[in-house]
Amino acid sequence: MLECPAGGRTRIYLDGCRAESHRPPITPLDWRSMSDGSSGNSHGTSLLTLLTVLFIGLKLSGIIDWPWLWVLAPLWGQLVLLAVILIVMTLWWIGTNL
């Protein structure tokens, strides 16, 4: 006779046995943790990513008539901001080491 573990969160399999789940069920927001093998401790989606998706949806539905350059601005805006910060830090470092 097959013995099944009992207690805790359980799932019933085809053989009628229950197995404990050591991890809560995966939600749709945990898709990244499945692909990279991490523990599932994600910080969610960034505001800029949500803005990009929102702007693309508004553009495709015809609600806004912006050029694609500005629709995708949250994506390239991150790179521009990073470049400006790096340039300022480099100029500050050069100025302090002269």
C-alpha cells in the first residue's frame, strides 16, 4: 500500500496521493522566477515599463497621436538619464583630481 504525506498545503495527483507543497502557487507575476531559477522574490514591474505599455496601447488604439519616438520615451529615457549621471560623475571626478 502506498503511503501519502499528510498536512500542510497538499495537492492531489493522479495516483490519489497527496504531496505537500513547499512553495505557494505561482502567480502570473512570477513568470520571471520560473525562467531564471531564482527564489521568486521579485520586486514587480517598474513604473517606466508600465508607462511604455500604456503609451503603446494608447497609440495603437488611436487615443494619442504622438510620434513613436515619444511613445517609446520611457525606454530610451532610462538610458539618457544614466548617460547624464555618468557624464556628471566623470566630470566631477576629473575636477577633483586635477
